[in-house]
Amino acid sequence: MKKMEQIELNAYHNEIVDDMRSVVQKYRRRFGWDIPEIDQAAADNLIVTAMHQALEDIAVKLAG
């Protein structure tokens, strides 16, 4: 049997994905405003990489 925390997390999976997509879209818009001739693939890679790093930083602090 799964732990209750995992069951609860599974229930929120789609919402978490939607929230993450919203954050990506937020920064895609900001890059677009600041750099009109943007390389979107490069910008997307930078955004996702920064999000990974931010999540790692948060995980370290939570494990603290």
C-alpha cells in the first residue's frame, strides 16, 4: 500500500504540472519583452535549467 503522502501528491500531480507550465510561460513572456529577436529554444532551455536549480536549492533548504 502506498504511503498517504504519495497518494496525496498523486492527486495534485496535474495541478503541479499546470503550475510549473504557468511559471515557464511567465518567464517566456518576460524574455520576449526584453529580447524581441529571441531564440525561443535557447530561452526555454535557460528557463527550465534555472527552474531545476531553484528546485534543487529549495530541496536543500527543506532538508536543512
